[in-house]
Amino acid sequence: MIFALGMISFNAMAVDGYKDAKFGMTEKEFFAKKLCHFEEGKPVDFSQSKGISLYSCPDFSFANTKRRAVAFFLMESLAG
């Protein structure tokens, strides 16, 4: 039983992105993928933090359903 559980967890891999969007890519690379119509948003006061940007999309397609998605960038790289 322990061996079987070890085999299941051994095959698990870390996620490094979704579809063609990968963590660490630049904003320009990310938006070139055209995964959704992202708009810049600032629900949090980032005035004290330089290099942070946030974008949201109201109609991201995931599992055949439209969902709200958020892309968060640190120093112009997709954060994960």
C-alpha cells in the first residue's frame, strides 16, 4: 500500500503555467498569446511597490466555461 502511494505521488509534477502562458514570461510575451482580453486593474494600492502590475479578464475560457482571470506581473515578468 505504501509503495502504491509512493508511485502516485512520484509522478506528480509542478505546474509552470497554463496553455502557452509560462511563469516568468514578460508582459509582451504573455499578451501576444491572446488568451483573453485583459484590462489593467488596480484593486489593491500598489503605490508603495514599484514594478507590480495586475490585469483582469472577465471572459477567460476554462473547462468550457467563461471565468474571470487575473494576470499578476512582478518587474514585468508573470508571477506564479
